[in-house]
Amino acid sequence: MRITAKVDYAVRAAIELARTYPTDGSRPVPLTRQSIAEAQEIPSKFLEHILADLKRSQIVGSVRGADGGYWLHRPPAEITMADIIRAAEGPLADVRGERPDALDYPDDLEALQRAWIAVRANLRAVLEQVTLADLRDGRLIPEVDRLADPDDAWLIR
């Protein structure tokens, strides 16, 4: 999986919004695009498009004006990395723009289709478990955190 700048910036922007999400049940205070951009060192114009994608997916809300800005629609513990990635770029894993389960391979390539489905399942196993609250708080669930422990996990191949 290639993680684009757009996905990285989208997750970072969402973490920034999670940092200001109220824990007392009150309404979130909007953050300006500029404050998010500065805090996360994201080009402001690029961030504008990312926030529009997150708004379209109902992950963030926004309001214009002097007191305007962006906020999370749901608590950070209810928004996963997978939600952000899907909002920014679409499906977690596709093959030539198609879902792996929708591919029409000949019978002798069933193993290839199953391999693509396994890749998608493994991405989901991580990305659907890690929430914005986890990232905001600097912790991962043990099953995901352990995946980064082996030395070879850090190697580029």
C-alpha cells in the first residue's frame, strides 16, 4: 500500500481536530484551516481540499465566518484511520480500481484473487482498529502495536 501525502495529511488534520474535541459532552470549538495547517505543517490550500473530502464524508463539520472553522462530527474514539483514508482516497485496497472480490479472474487465478482479498483484510485489521483517540493519545492497541516490534517491520523492501 502506498500512503500518499493526501492520506498522511488527512490523518494528521483529523488528529489535530481530535486534540480539541471536548470530553465533557460540550460542543466542539471550531479550528480554523490555518491553525490546523500551521500545527501540522500542511500546505493550507492542500488542506482545504482534504477538509472538503472529510466534510463530504461527514467526518468533520464546518462553519464559515469570524468564529468559523472545522470540528469532528463524532468523538475521536469512533473515527478510525480507515474512515479517514476512505474519505480522502476511497477504498483501502483495490486492484485496477476494482474491489478484489469483484475481480473476474479465470479459475486458475483464484489464488491471486484470494491473495488480494487477504491484503485488504490485513489492512482492515489495522486501520479499522486504530482510532483518532488512539493516535491523539499516543497509544495503539497491543495487537497493532506488536506488529511494529520486529526489526524487519522497519525495513524497506
